[in-house]
Amino acid sequence: ESAKEKPKEGIIIALGEGKLLDNGDHAAWAVKVGDRVLFTSYGGTEVKYGGQEYLIMEERDILGVIEG
């Protein structure tokens, strides 16, 4: 049943530091602020802030960039 769910679409509005690597550095992002992306429908955590709803997710939940 979950295989029938279509991916969702959104715009990247902010990025964190990136995944922490074993050597202490942070991995570079494959996306940037302003990119329109497709992401898994089950990924991320919904939060409300300042009257707006946002989705916080890991980069691995992003399926692809539509435009940027």
C-alpha cells in the first residue's frame, strides 16, 4: 500500500551544518537553499514555528532536485 504513495515536493529554505563525518568534518550538501525537491512522503518531522508549518528532514529522504 505504501508503495503507491507519490513523493511530495517542497523548497529548501535552510540547511544545517551537514552530516558529521568520522574525521570531525561535515559532509557537503548535494542541495542548496532555493532548490525545489521531491522527497519521500514518510520522511521528515513536521514542526510549527511562527505560525508556519515546516518539515525537517535528513538529506537521504530527498529523492531528487526538480530545479534550483
